[in-house]
Amino acid sequence: MSFFEDYFNYVGETEAPMLYHRWCAISMVSTILCRSAWFPFGHGKIYPNHYIMLMGSPGTRKGTAINISTKLLKGTGYNRFAPDRLSKERFLMEMKPKFDEELDKDLELLAFDAPSEIYVVAEEFTDFVGQGGMEFMTMLTKLWDNMNEYTHPKIHGKSVVVTQPTVNIIGGNTAQGLSLAIPPEALGNGFMSRVIFVHSEPTGKKITFPKPVSQELYNKLLSHLEEIKETVLGEVSYTSEAANILDKMYKEYVPVDDYRFSHYGTRRFTHLLKLCIILAAVDLRTEITEEDALNANTILFYTELRMPKALGEFGRSKHADNSHSILEILGHTLKPMSINEIYKQVAKDISDVRDLSTILKNLLTAEKIQVVTIKGKQGYMLLHKPIVEWDPSLINQSFLTAEELY
């Protein structure tokens, strides 16, 4: 039986979505690995750390999923958890190796030979970073890249220096909460492209009396996690078959159908490789196989399908609803429509025809509509582009549970 099957059996019947549990398990393994395993990539290395955000309406049981994996991780003796609220400087201080307690006396300088690490577990992520916490976000953005050293300059006194910083995050949020933590103009910020937004609707399950935890499964998973930590060490390689399929996935990537994730696409392959390391690690291997690549791509694909819902209206333009209405109107016409004809149908929502002109211009630029001439009449019509889908050979639906399939 696989690690994930054991974990899902350990979770048991639950009101939390299975996709949440999948990513919580991934986060747990990412944290156990820290920098003990890496994938050589050009002039650098890719480590398996993840920033994961469980998204959904209140009551979707984000905290339930997070608490189950966190308690299991604590059972292994792991103790590098970030406090609930802290300054940027204190956050860096908390990353220091615990064995060097003497450095607690010096909050100005950190310099270690050993890797520094911290695990952010935040059921309410906005509470952790604070409202409009862009400075904190910027720091987290840099730390995701696993540089050899991070220096946080201070206006007065010495800079805070952290050697080999490694950060993992498992958080929960709503679209409304996210908009409080991050201003919409920050969509172009690198932090958003480094986060896996895992959205789910409430399962609708009502379990009055959850069954007790299986001590046997608990011990089995603890033993497995400890074995991962002890055996998955060093450089991660890949088979020739894995190389071929990963090359195809990189070159044939199908973007998330939402402009707000345009920057995510530039780091999607890195996310894929991080997942490949995880999937090899849970099988106690340091070689990525074709099956690992296929399953990693499947997890990402079914998560990405839900990503637009994760953000809700966050970051959408002020004309988003009107743009949608115009596309619906044009979708029901068989002949070009002039701007005046369109305006007559949307006048109750768009008071100024100049705003309509701006919206149409934006839709043209986005290649959602086109200007055509049919039988002497010029006007706007939908631009039907071929639907690009993943090659079915790059997706393995059987790897996921029925609940996780979109």
C-alpha cells in the first residue's frame, strides 16, 4: 500500500476535502526532507519546499486537514514551527538551528554552517502575515528560492544573516481574507507564482462522531516518515523515460485559464519537479521515474483546474462582470454587433459608452473577441480559439481518489 493510501486511511472519514489532505501530506513530507534531497537544475538546485494555501469558504474544514498532518509531523519529533505572529527579524531568528541556544542572546546577527529552517502552519494565513503584509510577502518570496544565504538589512545595527534558509508553508484562507493580506496590484508579485492555491468546495459531509485514530496506522506513518528522513539523502536523479515525459510536459504546458495566474506558468515546471522529488521520496527513492512525473503532473493539473475559484474576485478588473456579460451577449449572436447595438443591451450596467469602448478594446487585446465584416456589416463577434487540453497520456486519473477528480 502506498504512503498516500496509508495516510488517507489514517485520516479516515472526514468532512474536509480529500484534495486538502493530499496537499497537507505533501507539505508534511516537504518539511521532513528540508534540504536533505535536491534536484540539480542548471547552475542551481531545486529543493522540495512548498508554499501551499488551502482556499475555500469558511467551514470547508481547512483547519481540520492542517491539524491532522501537523499532529503527525509533531509525532516524529519535528519542532521547527513558526510562532503565530512575529516580526520579519524574529521570523529569521526562529529559523536558526535549535542546538545553538547561545545565539538567543544576539538578535542582531545569525551565521550558521548548518541549514536553517522553519515551518509556517497558519490556519488563518492573513492573521499570520497581517493585513497588507507586502514586506513579509517579499521576504517569503525570496526565501522560497532556497538561496545559500539571506541577508535582511537593518537601518540601525547589524544585518540579520541566515545561512541556507528553507521555508515551508501550509496555510488556510478565503478569497476575502487573501484580498486583505495582499493588495490586488500585487498579482504581479513573485509570491503569488510561488504558491499552490488549493481550492475546494465544502464536501457537505456531516460526521457527528468521528472514529478514533488508528494507533497502528499512526505508528506505521511515523515509521515511514522517519525512514524518509534517514534514507532519502543527496542528489535526486531521473530515468531516461522520466526525462522524456518531463520534457514533453514542459513544452506542452497548458496554462491556467485565468490571466491572474499568468506568472504562475513561469514557475510551473519548478513546482512539478518539487512534486516529483516528493513522490520519489515517499517510495524511499532518489530517482524520479516516469510514473512519478505522470502522477505529479496529475496532482497539479486537477489542482490548477480549481485555482481560478480559489481567488474568487480577488484581482479582477472593475469591469470583469461587464466583460463577462458582453461575452455572453456575443456568444448568442450569429452576426457582427456594432458598439451601439451592444450598448443598448448593457446600458443599465455601463453608464458611459466610453467605458464600453475600453472594455471592448481590452477584450480584443485578450483575443476574446474580434472585429469582422459579414455581408457588408462590420462589428464585434466572439473569437473562437481552439481549446488546448493536456495530452491524455500525460494525466493519470487513477492516481487520485474519485473525490479529487474535477
